[in-house]
Amino acid sequence: MTSNSASVFSVATNNMKHFLFLLFTFHFITSCAQKKEEGIRGAWITNVASDALRSEKNIKEAVTLCRQKGLNNIYVVVWNGGVTMYPSKLVESYIGIKQHPVYNGFDPVKTIIEEGHKQGLKVHAWFEFGFAYAYKDTTKSWSKKYPHWVGRNNKGELLNKNGFYWWSALHPEVQTFMKKLVLEVVNNYDVDGVQGDDRLPAMPAEGGYDSAALSLYKQQTGKDAPLDYKEPAWLQWKADQLSAFGKVLYNEVKKAKPNCIVSWAPGIYPWSKEQYLQDWPAWLNGGYADYIIPQLYRYNIQAYEKIVKELSETVTAEQKKKIFPGILTSLGDGYLVKPEMLQQMIELNRKYGFNGECMFYFETLKKLDKIY
């Protein structure tokens, strides 16, 4: 090989190396951008008005349908009606009930996590019942065994809102139980994340009049709680206690499993704080929310655009990256969103800068041809 040939060969080799480097860099950047742009495309899977979790066959079909419809995250109920969907040694130790009786030893949580991962979906444990202990029926095991846990309103009555009976979310024993419950799932299952919704961390604003909460308020402020449950300082104090619990729970989960996502699905702010003491902008600002899925449930597109626009204008550009609207698509009573409205809601989410959404609930996928 002549010196000129060697020189040409060297230049060509260097050019090829440079080209390959640029090609790799472009592919890497594009791949990262695609992952970043993917966002959340999710659905909640509950045990009410749905048989998705009843058997291994049903679970495989449900996960397959989620994948086929373009979803990448599913939020699976693990705690509802005061019992767990999985066999829980913890709940059994408290009330003698190991699992929701319909499952009879079958573990739908374990099964759906395994199947979800096989099909490339992230699976989150959704603690749907949160700090509620019963729905309509107050004769359940929890109130019998732990009467001092129940929440009270300013008349001393059991804390009830929309048929749900609530514990005092400020009671230390209640908070301890809830931390143990969440950590039982985190430590025993290969979940990608855990989620509390409009009942975790939450409590009806009418609450706070149980002896534990009143004593804590007196201890911290030197004052007696006002009879007006909406009195601004009193309401904010109650919300702050729940925010503090959310932070503790977040840190406990991260300590147990650093990569486990902690998300919350509260109501829309400020209604969420005024009604359920969920001051979730503080959760984002405080760094104890990996992301938020606020429930923007509306039945017509005009109302939906109004609320998603208001949300867009309320949060910062940085916060918006961690917010994915929750959208109402079907209910157990027969409501089903019209296909065109579903597409309009998705389009409005993108228009106002939200890169994803989560549908309530899974059964929608069986009834609509196109989701994504």
C-alpha cells in the first residue's frame, strides 16, 4: 500500500467511525426522546362491576386487551371494601380475614403483575379504599374491633360521606396500619408502583373531631378546634397532617424499594383540599409525588375542556411534566363515554400540555374499538 493509499484509507476509516458515532448518538437521543414522550397511557382495574381479576384466564385476557389498545400502565386494586384482593397476613392479624372471599386463595395481584410484565406493561398496586373502612354497612369487622379508629364529625357522629365510612386519618394507629399495608405489597410483590387515590392520603373535611385528632390539634396549636370544619386555619392544619403522612409513606416506600413509583390520584384542586383535605400541589412541591393523576371526571366535552384548561393554568410547566389527567370513560351503572368524546379528551390533554392520561375504568376497553 502506498503512502497516499494509506492516507486515503485512514481518512475513510475515521469518517466511517465518525459516521457510526453520529448514527449511534442520533439513535440514542431519538430512543430517549421516544421514551420521554411516551407518557402514561393507563387504566384502573377494580374488582367492582368487573370480573377481570377473577381468574388467571380473565387476567391474561385483560392484560392482552390493555396491550392491544395501546396502554402501558395498569393500576390494579389491592385494597377495597376493608379487605385485600391478595392473601394478606397483615389484615388477617388485625381482623382475622386474610383475603376477599371471592378469590378463595387465588392471588390475582401476583398473577396480573407477572402477566403484565410478560406483555411489557407496568403494574401499579392501587389502594382504592384508602382510609375508608366500610361502604354503607357499619357492622363490618373493623369498627367492631377498632372502635377508637373511627372518624367523627363536629356532631360526634360517625364520619360518613357519600356512603363511605372513614377512619380518623390522623389517628396514629390508623396511619401505622396503612403504612404496613402498603409496605406489605411493596416488599412481597414485584410492583412497578403504588398509588393512593381520593381516599389516600385523604379524609372528608367534615372530620377531625375524634379524640385523637382533637388532642393533636390542641397539643400543636394550644387551641381547641373550631366547630366550623371549614374554618381556614383548622382545615389547612388537617390537610397539612395528611400531607405529612403522604411524605412519610413516600419515603418508606422509597427506602424499601427505591425504584418503586409512588403516584397519587386525588380530586381536582382546590376542590380536593376543600372536600377531602388533599393539598396535592404541596405534594408535588415537597417532592413526595412521582406523579399525580387528578380525577378530571366530566360528562361532556365543554366541561372537560374547562377543567383541563384551568388545571393547565394552575400548575407550573415543571409540575405539568408530572401530571396526567384521570378521565371518566365508563361506570358500573352503565355509563359509557362516546368514542368521539374520548378522542377529544385525549386531544385536549395534548393541547394543554399533558402527555398522557388514565381511564376509569378498564371495562371501557371491551366496548370501544379505538383508544390510541
